[in-house]
Amino acid sequence: MIKRLFALCLAAVLASAATKAADRPPNIVLIISDDHGWQDYGFMGHPYIRTPNLDRLASQSLLYTRGYVPTALCSPSLATIITGRYPQDHRITGNDPPAPPGGKTGDWRNHPVYVAAWDDLRSLIRRVPTLPRLLGRKNYASLQTGKWWMGSYEDGGFTDGMTHGDRRRGGRHGDDGLSIGRTTMQPIYDFIARARSEARPFFVWYAPMLPHSPHDAPERLVDGYRDKAPSLEHARYWANVEWLDETCGELLAHLDRQGVADDTLVLYVADNGWVQSPEGDSRSLRSKRTPYDAGIRTPIMVRWPRKVKPQRSERLAGSIDIMPTLLAAAGVRAPSGLPGINLLDSAALRRRDTLYGACFTHDIVDLGDPAANVLSRWVIGGEWKLIVPCPGRSGEGVPSHPLLYRIAADPEERRNLAGEQPSRLERLHRLLDAWWNP
């Protein structure tokens, strides 16, 4: 009788523990690479670049090979990831605010008008719900590391972080946070230990400045590409990609060592694309800051052991979907009006047949009017893509006329079919205007 009672009690305790474990939201690690070409991975078919850790992650993930960001520029792209909104809605459309009176001459960075404009720009992130703020409803501890333009980590709603938004520290796009990956991974390890000691689920924003320039990876990595790359500049960029891969491997291995990998959802995306120029790391060819696929396309992968089946998908996915996906996984109600979908909702994916985006000026023209900053817009419908320039705008990859590509057959977008497909162009243009017509 006593043995039977003991067995029943033990079964009840185990059942209760299992229920609590099932109800516990997952830890979340969001990996965001920086200035990274969509084909520059082993699992995406690059013949030379070595990415064994990301290849392994891809094999364990729901991998979207046709992922897109809505704009090919760091700050607005990151703002979309953390808010789930398009740049014209969160209003962070460029990297830097308007230049001060007199332009960028002399001590222009410390001009009171320019400093005030930075304050206004960074205040925008405090006016919208952000991913870490919303995850806080489920008691998540959250850590910001790496690229972060919008002031301090607290402005974004993180409980912990490396970036303080202090101009004296330098680095307008991350100050102290930019050491992550390039110099150390310890802040992440320390944060995970604290979160576990407090029995809190954790959210890690890992956005290292890699493979972003400076392309100064260790020479041991560069040496592996010198005889394969078309130029030394290519070899250095490729080495930076492998350097990023090594840091991702270190992070994923730490999750394994701590015994939390099975309870952690890992999501990977790049903030925008990159095509390396042989002339140096300051030039990107038809990629960053442009509406071409080389600027806006990225693989997106979601690994969630025992919850998400690893498979490769050709369906359209976007960084606009990251916030609703992670909120759904955490059991947090999403704000109304988010345009993205849950990437783990197969029915929603089947219903989607279009993606949208726009390119904006690097330096914002008007903080209060996103339409003043737009250079071009684009829409993808199935295997077709339309790029429409904004009238009267030029530079930064803006075409002079509409471009229509069949990207399934022409991924490098070399053959403009606008003249041969007028009815298709008109239909896509109507969809684009219905999405946003500035």
C-alpha cells in the first residue's frame, strides 16, 4: 500500500514537472550577421567559403532559402527585426540623421543641431513595442550585443546590454557592443548564467559586426583563401565570413555545454547583403543600399529541437516575420497590425504570395516624413520581382526606370523583362502601390 502511494505521488510529481516544462517558454537566441551575401555560405552553395557551424545549424533548422529584409541598410533593417514593422512605419529609414546646417564640415558631429537630431532619431525606438519589451511580459531576461544604433540597450527594452549610446565611447552603431564576436563572447556566457540562476527564460540579441568591414579576420583564415579568391579583398571578406561562422559555433557549443540547447529556439538572419569589390571593402556592388536581391536576400533559419522539423523551404520569408514568430513561440500576444506572419505557421506561409520593401537614403532627409527619404520600392510576386524608382531620386543604386526580373531563372537580375511583360509589370505595380505609395 505504501509503495503504491509512493508510486502515485512520484507519478504526480513527474507529471507536474513535465507540464511545467512544457509550459515554459523557450530561450531565444537571435543571430544577425552583418553585410553578408545571401550565397556566401556552404549550405547555400558557395564553392569556397567554409561555414561548417552554420551549415550544421541549417541542417537542424527549418531553412528558408528565399528570405528577405525590407531594406538593404543596417539601422532600418535592424529596427524592422526588433519592431516587426516596415521602416516607413517605425520611421527609422536611414543610418544617420540629416546633416547639420553647413553640411558635414569641421566639427559637424558635435554640432548641437546634429546631436539633437540623433536624440530625436533614437527616441523613435522608444515609441513602438519592441521584441525584448514584449518578451518581458513572460519574465524574459534579454541581452543586447553587437550592432545597435538606437542609443542604449535600455532604449530598445533590453534588461541587459553592451551598448550605452554614449558618444564619448565612439561607434555610432554599437560602441562597446561591437567587441562581441570579434574580441569576446563572455558577456553572453555570463548573461546566460545569470538568467539560469534566476530561473528566467533568456533572449540573446547576437549581432556581431561580422562579416562587416573592416575585413580583418585572423591571417590564419585569410591564408585559406589566398589561392582561391579572385582578389585579396575577396579573400579577406571570405575570411570574415568564416570568422563569423566560428563565433556562431562557439555560441551554439555553449548552449550544448550548458544543457539548454534543446530548450532554446535559435533564429538566424542577415541584416542586408554584400557583394565584395576587388577594389576594397568600402564598395559593395549592386547589393548593400540597393533593391537588388544581392542587397536584400538572406537565408532565414529556425532551429527549435522537438518543436520544428528540419527541412528546406523555398517559400517566401522575411525579417518582418521574426517578431511574430518569436512572440508566438514564447506565448506572447503580438501587437495588432503587425504585417508579418509566424514562420512556423504553414497555412499562413501557403497563403503568402508577395513580399515588399523599399530602399532609403543613407542619411535621412526628413525625420518626420519617410516618403522624403525613399529611393525605390520593390515587390516580389512568386518568381517575379518588380523594382520601381521614386521619381526625381538618384544615386545609391536607384534605377532610372522600372525593372522586372524573373528571379527564379535570373537570380543575379541581369535581364530586365519590363518591355516584354507589360501586363505583369502593371499588376505588380498595382500591388506595390496598394502596399505603400509615398
